[in-house]
Amino acid sequence: MEKDLEKQLQIIGMGTEDILTMKELEIIVGDSIIKNNPLKVKLGLDPTAPDIHLGHTVVLNKLRQFQDLGHNAVLIIGDYTARIGDPSGRSSLRPELSNKEIDRNAKTYMKQAFKILDPEKTELVKNSEWLKNLSFEDILGLTSRFTVARMLERDDFKKRFKGNLPIAIMEFMYPIMQAYDSVAVEADVELGGTDQRFNLLMGRELQKDMGQKPQIAVTMPILAGTDGTEKMSKSLGNYIGVSEKPSEIFGKVMSIPDNIMTDYFKLLTRLRPEEIFDIEEDIKKGSANPSIAKRKLSRIIIEYLYSSDDAEKAEKEFDLIFKRKEIPEDIEKFNLKGKIAGNSRIWIVKLLVDSGMAKSNGEARRLISQGAVKINGKKVEDENLELEIDSLNEKILQRGKRHFKKIMTV
């Protein structure tokens, strides 16, 4: 029993930022082993956007570790809390989402979340199942258990209050609603990022106040993006999307700085702690090439999200492009025919935008000035270049080292 307990605590603790409290966790894990009674581990996700990136999967990977240890995962889709939006880290009220947007986002979230989680071992629920049935009397009862002073202990509320920025009463409801989720599912453990610490502790307080055993709060670090400094974010362009093509994921993981690679192993894989320690030590000693370890990391991540075959193909494509400087075989086609509109020539900037290689004319010009655009391997240097459309059929348009489109004009 002691060895099982030690093993579980080691795996659960790996990569975590904080466990509140470790002593309580040791007690409930030990009790679950003795009684063969799995813990109920809760994770809530608000479908406020249609896609997730690897930064979002940090807590999903931790939840999967709990599943692999034999515990029960409860994945709560915050279709009701999403109507408010988590105020964590916000300086203003989030824009309200329609029910249609929330439902659409939830479907995408589930498809992507189950790339990480074992669907057979996951209890999937929506918090509207209990929150929408609360009467006004019930809500008043919940709000009476917390004070304004307690709410203003939260960093984002505190900053906004001191800065004389508005805080909607509705936003105070968010952590209360999330806390009630823990009561509704009788969670033993709740997972979240470090920015969720306040919400998780609110869950502990409410459970205790309502006669339940308080949950253990396990917080996970915020994953750095591919730049190695800022947190992974779509708005910063340093993200790796879980639905991106395997070849794109492989190339992006290979581009991360060496100094954050160990964090990626800890937060995005389910390797044993001793395996990660050995990788880290070998790199420190200089007995292992960081790029070899990064290849392993890339393959593991793609295997989780897709398959081992996809990981192998992605690695081969990476070698084709970066080692042999060749063009990959499987290239997405772009049909220029529908964009011609009777013209015989096309501006290179328009070609880049129409093909999806650039988001705007300004970005297209910037890519050209940086020498990042090629046609059939020849660098484009003139942003005013106009091309004969007939001459472009089956030519390869390239942006940077990893992005290719085959132009079709017939």
C-alpha cells in the first residue's frame, strides 16, 4: 500500500504548481487505495472559444494521469458559467455569448478534449443541469455565504477596484457558481491553472460550509508559448493548436527554446517522473542532444493527439523540409480559378492573402520584406510583383520553412 501511495503522489505531484493541501491529498489517496474507492476528480471547462491549444491541455493531461491511476474524471462543460465568462485575469467584463455560440464551442471542445482524455473513463456533464434549476432563494442563500471583502481578495477584482474600474455584480457570481459545481458533483479533487486558485478555494469553502468534505485544489502552471517567454496564446501567435496538422505541430514543437523543453515534458506528456529526470540530466551533462529529445517530445504529443503513424509521417516530412530542403509530397491545393475574375495577372500580395498564407496585405508585405515568400523555391523580393496567372498552375507557393500551397489555375 505504501508503494502504491508513494507512486500515486509522485505522479499527481509532477509538474503541479500547488496542492492544497498535500497532507489532505495523502490521506484521501491512501483511503481510496485501501477501500478500492476511486476519487472523483473535477475539471471545469467554459466553452468561450471554438478551439483549444496545448496550453489548455496542461490540466487535461493531469486529469488523464488521474484516470490512468484508476480515479474517476468528471469533466464539467460550463455552458451556464460561460454566459458570464471567467473574470480571471480580466480588466473588464467579457462579451456575452449566445446559447448557439456556447453549444457550438462545446462540441468542438469535447472533440479536442477527448484527444487527451479516455472517453470511457470520463463522466461528462453540463453545469446548466443544476445551475438553471436554482431558485432565487437558493442563489440568495449561496451569496450570503461569501462577503464582498472575500471577493476583493481576488487579484483581478482587487486591481480593478483600486483602479476605479467597473466590476459587475454578475462577475462576483462566477466563482460562486464554479464553487457550487464542486458541491453538485461532490468533487474530491479539483484541477485548474494557477489563475484558478481563488475559484478552487471557493469550492473548498462552499463544500465545507454545506457539510461536504472539502476538495483538494491542484493548480497547474501556465504553459509558455513557442517563444519561451509569454504564456501560450492565440493573440500572441505563439500557440500550438490541438487540431493543427501533425506536421505543423511537429515543426512548432521543434522550434521551442531548449530551456522550456523539460516543462513541456512535465506538463504535456504522461512519461514517468524518472524518465523526464533522465532526459533533463542527460541534456544538462551534454550527453544528449536537445534536438533528439525535442523529436521525442514532438512524437509523443502527436501520438496523444493523433496516432503513432501520424507522428512518424510528421517527422519524415520535417526531415524532408529541414534536412534535405525538399518540398513535402502532401501539399494542400489552392484553386486560384475562382479568384481570377477575368484577370490575366495577380498581385503577389493578393495571392498570399487569397491563399490564406497571410491574414492581411500588411502581413503579406512584411513576409516578402523578410524574405519568407518563395514560388517554386525562388524567393520573392518585390512586393509590387504581378504574376501571369497562366504561368502559376501547379506552382508551389511557400511561406517560411513549413507552409506550402500548390496553386491550381485550371
